[in-house]
Amino acid sequence: SRVVMGAMHTGLEERGDWAAAARFYARRAQGGVGLIITGGVAPNPEGAVFPGACRLDTAQDVANHTEITAAVHAEGGLIAMQILHAGRYARGADCVSASATKSPISPFTPIALDETGIEKQIADIAACALRAQEAGYDGVEVMGSEGYFLNQFTAPRVNRRTDGWGGSPAARMRLPLAVVDRIRKAVGRDFMVIYRISLADLVPDGSLWEDTVALAKALAPQVDLFTSGFGWHESRVPTIAASVPRGAFVGLTARLRQNVSVPVVAANRINTPELAEAILANGQADLVALARPLLADPDFVAKARAGRSAAIAPCIACNQACLDHTFAGTLATCLVNPAACREAEYDPT
């Protein structure tokens, strides 16, 4: 199908319950999702969203993640791992970024990276991608939006540098280009490299649209897919709340699609098969990402395929058991589907 399961944090990996994580993802593959993207996985300690967040930087980590990929592949699904370096959003005193500018949603001022520090981050991210390949993933998604590390380099809001890594749009896009290039050299051509690009930062001093297009065009020869990202976590503009109209940001994905030859994925507030189908039929995107709707109903795609759209349990965009739980550090689930992330505890019969 042309349905991508967008990245979501569940807390299962952080609990070390790899069997439960495997069941969670496998259940979505069983329901007909074309490609699953995992929740964010940190490439190193300083890039982790919080202490103890899921990482992939040891041989044991590879073994753990293999349990997930094997379960998804057994159901005939494909799965890519999201590499998420949090930058100044990391909840730790050793967080790093383009400049020493503190986020309004974090108590820590990041360390401004020097040349050696930047090289370490590039190497760690590429090594993480290689480990993902060893763990059986079909690809990686590089998180370049939502105000995380790479987005912090591309936007003047955080990047106050005047060296070769900042000061101009071309210099600000240098880090994501270097990261993707190093990943591609590590994993080869027969492994998906996806880039989640910020199409609207929705914060003061964010990237201009022409800079975003320039970044996409520069990345295009090295990536297989662009997924759409909108808004930084510190933005005051809602992007996934129930008050946001369905498909509100699809127009930006359509604009990107006009500028690149790489397939693009629409996202945010797409929670019915009819809307998803219309986006594809109108040529606004090549694929459609659903995240929370697949928490609400893992059989979303199977029911749509069978002409049973009315039977889909709808995501109501309440964010109460998914996002709120994630920010509280507790296990995610779903207000309309208590079996989400607890697949072994609920017998549908």
C-alpha cells in the first residue's frame, strides 16, 4: 500500500521490552501498512532526547532491534528506523547544537560544537545507520525537522555561526548534506535513506521556503524518500491538535513534490482513507503517512482495502494517551484503542 506509518514514540524500547515492541510493529504490518518508521532512536548519548532514551550504538542494541525487524518481516512488512539526534532538545547538560542558544522548552544550554565535535556527530549518525542495516532494517529515516539537531543547523533561529557551518543558507545546509552523504557511503545504494524535511518551521527566524527547496534539491540524489515535517516543538502554532483542519499541511508537500523527482510523503491530520486517497489522486503526494491513526486502529489499511472504512476506529487527535504519555515518560497507548502498545494483554476474541 502507499501508507507509511509515521514515527511515534511509544516507550516500549525504553522499557527494554523488545518482545512487546516487536508485537506492536508487527501488528501494524499485519494490518497492511506499506512501510513502518520506528520512533526516534538516538545515535549517541548526547543526542538522546532524555537519559535512557532508545539508542543504537552497541552490539547488544543491534541484537535487540533484530527482534523488531524479524517480527515485521514475518508479517510481510517493511520497516525503517528513525535516527533522531535531539540537539538542544536533549534533556541533559551535555546536549550539543549549532550555537549555545537555549531552547525555551529545555533547562539546558547546549554546547556549541567545534569542528571536531561536528565530525563526531556525523560519524556517530552514520555508524547508527550502519548498525540499523545490520539489525535488518530496510532503511533509516534521518530526522531533519521538528526543531531537532539537523533542523537547528538549517535555521537561523539557532544557527548563529559565522564559519563554514553557518552564516549563509548554503553553509547552514552543509551538515544535513554531510550526514546523508556519510550514511549513503556507509550503507550503500540498496538500503533506503529517507529524509524528514521541515517544510514549515513555524517559529521566528525559521528557514525560508526557497532555502528548504534548495536543501531538498541538494539532498535528492542521495535519498529515496522525503517525509514531511511541520513545526518545531517550541512553536506556538498547532500542527496535530484536533483544532487543526484535516490535511492542513498537504499543500506544502505538494509544493515540494513539484520541485524534486524523489517521492514525497504527506503527513499530519490525515485520518480517513477518503482523505488519503484524495491526496494521492490529486497528485499532492506519492505516499501518505499515518501515525496516530494506526495507534487507534492497526487494521486501518486492511479495512480500507476491504471497503470497510466505516469500521475504522478513528483517531480523534486528543493526544491524551500518546503524546501526553510520551512527554510524561510513561508508556503510550490510545484513548480509542487500549490494546495499543499492549498487544499481548488484549485478546480480540
